[in-house]
Amino acid sequence: MSDMILLGTRKGTIIFDRINASWQPRPIAHSGVPVCYAARDPRDGTLWASLDHGHWGPKLSRSRDGGASWVDISSLKYPLGARYIVKYLPTPDFNPETPSAQPEYSDATVLKIWNIAFGNANQPGRLYAGTIPGGLFVSDDGGDSWELNNPLWSHHSRGGDLFAGDASSVNHWNGTPASIDYGVFEPGIHSIVVDPRDSNHIYVAVSTAGVIETTDGGQSWEGRNRGMLMDYLPNPESEWGHDPHFVTNCPGQPDHLWQQNHCGIFYSDNGATSWQKVSKPDLGVNFGFPIVADANDGRAAWVVPARADSERMAIDGGLFVARTTDGGQSWQSFRNGLPQNNAYDIVLRHGLDVSGDCLCFGSTTGNVYLSADRGETWQCLGSNFPPIYSVRFG
Amino acid sequence: MPRVEMTQQLYRFFPQLKSQDITVPAGSAAEVLLAINEIAPGFTDYVLDEHGALRRHVNLCINNSVVIDKIKLSDRVADDATVYIFQSLSGG
């Protein structure tokens, strides 16, 4: 079990250390700065935080001394000529299947660095960053320099190569509400899953487009959304337009992938060749944002359900965690130690993590809960933290 | 030479600029920012995006006037001017 938990919060980075079986928070780092994601690189112990400066632009911050000091990095930038087809907020008569007659284009600028992922041990220095407006960046020198993955940026599902000219195909990538704060309605990459067996095999998830896979190190990408179902499109089995809230895999059985989607929980035991909806709405296990998988058993996963979709808070005022151990055929709900009255928490997509038998989640209400028994009982680590965007064991 | 004043919020990231009388050669607003970047490497990444446009929530004034060209920052900064760099506030 890990001895460190990193919180990315509305007011900075908070690190918990496990000292004598007790979790102790340090003084906040990046004080006052929104931190949308914070994590520890397991290969070399470097700590990373994605800063969401309201005025000064998104920055990555890096600590190579365990969090004692941090250095901001500004090198993640879209190259000259990187454009995207502008999307607009849906109106009541908006039909996402219908492209605009005359696409409008905008130069891309990094608005949010939504997620950071680490390469395998055989690629030291390899890092990934997912952004709004939908670019995947790659670094091979520990974050000193970054490069946009052009095959994904120029994918046919997004209008083709806009470096070369105007759109050559229909843009199926729609906006995420998470982009509205930046004055746009554009997609974002929030999930990056590297296959521990094969560094060239990567999945990314895009809100709102779906899951996309590469097996050649990012030179080519294919959608992996078969079996996905949408409640909000005329054709619920459309190839694109899906809204994965978070996608992860089982490190010990990487062909087992889990997806908490806007429209339910989906599971794949065949490397995302196909997905199966495994929600149990009658148990309240359907809508939510985060999902984690067990490190060794691909059939085991946890979610923190919420009321869909306009409310986005705990169901009937009671917070609970649901676990499956049979690939989503059945779910158990655990409430012991969690508030069951007047709870309005929502746990965002990066707000839940697992390490061995230990789970931790944090909510936008500033509550942090920890379980040491695979989610069956919970203890509160604090109730007065800033709104929490991410929770990651270090 | 033009003087530069800025919000103290930027001193958090560039402490070398604190308590310093910043003067730079006259030129365009973009050239003024590049000159500050020479003193404090990385400074332009905080006030400009990757295309050199002023960030959405940053204000740049020459004397009492907000710059007109926020895309290329071509406004001229005269020898006796003062450039002000502030965060854009929306109240609350």
C-alpha cells in the first residue's frame, strides 16, 4: 500500500503522508492556485501537478524532492498551425449528428491540462498529458519538452489534417462542459491508459467523442466504442459522440477495461474490442464520474454513484461506494463510515483511487474518505478541504 | 526608456522582478514583453498564449489606455510611457 496521497484541489495541492498508520496532511502547496490533477511518477518519484491558473494560463508543476519545492513548466504548447473546428454550446434544437455547413476554425491554445500519465519503465522520461481542446501531448525527457501527437489531433473523426488545409471529414468531437470556464465548448482528453505489457499500446478517452486506441505508439488511432450506448443521441450506437467520464484498466489484466460513462458503467474484457453495459440503475449504480479497477483482478472495480444527470450529487443525501467482483454482473454498495443524511457530495472523474486494498476519494464538498478494506468501511480524513478535483495514491 | 509596472501576483513566479525599477527599450508592446522576458525568462508564457496573443484574463495598458491589438501587441510604447500589466478582474 502506498504511503502518500496527493489531492488536486481548488486551492492547491495537498499531500497526505502515512505516518504510524495515520494519514497526516502537509501544508498546502501551490496555495490559492486551482490544481486539476496531481500525481506521483512511480518510476522516479517525481511529483506532478497541473495548475489551472485563472489568469496566467495552464502550467505543469514538477517536484523532484518529494514535494518540498516545485518548479513550474511552461513548455506544453500547441504548434503553429494547430487548428480545430469550433463547436458551440448545444441549443434546444442542436443535433450533434449534423455538421455545420461552413466549419469555423480556431487556432489551438492550451486551455487546461486535464490529465498526466506516465510511460512504462522501459520508457524512462515518457509522459503524456491530455488537454482541452483535445490534444494529447507527449514528452520523452521528463517533461522538459512536449510535442503534440499529430495523428490523433488530425484524426479523421475530427475533420482530418487541418495543418494541411480545411476539413476533409466530419468533426465528431463535441465539447465538454469542463471547457465552458475557458469561454469555449471544445473536447478534452481526461483519460490516458498505457498498456503495461506494450508501451506502444495506449487508450485515450475524450469528452465528448469516445475511446480511441493506438497499437503503434501513436502513429495511428482507431475508435473503440463498439457496444457503447448513448441515451442522448438519435442513434444510441453511433460510432462517435460518447461521453466517457473516466476510463481505466486493470494493470495485472490490461485487457480488462472499465468506463464510467455519462450513460452508465461499461466493461470490456477484450481490450475494448467491445464494451458491455453493466450498470444497475435499480441499485443506484449507473451515473457517476470516477471508476477504478483492482490491480490484479480485472473483474473487480469500484465507483462512487451519483444522481444523474442534472443534479450531480449523492443519491437521496446518502454517499456510497459500489464494488463489483464479477465484471459488473452484480454490485455491492458500502455505506459504513460515509454520511447518509444531507450529503451533497459529487466525486469528479479523477477523485477516486485504489492502492492494494486501500481506496481513497475526495469530493467537491471538500470531504476526503479512506478505506483500508477494499471499500467496505470508510474513515473521514477531513471535511474542510477545498473542492477536490483529483485524488491519487503516490 | 519606458517603465513597466505589474501586479504583485507576478512576483510569486518571478521574484527577481520584485522591488525593481523595470525599464526597457521603447518599441511595440510585444517587444516590451520580450524585454521583460530577458530579465525574467518564462515571463511571456504567463501573459501571452503560445501564439503571442494576450491571455484572456490579462490586461495590458500603455499609460491610461488598454492596448488595442491584443493579438499581436503591435501598439507602440513611447520612450516616456509606462506599461502596466494586471490581471483582469471581474468582481465578486
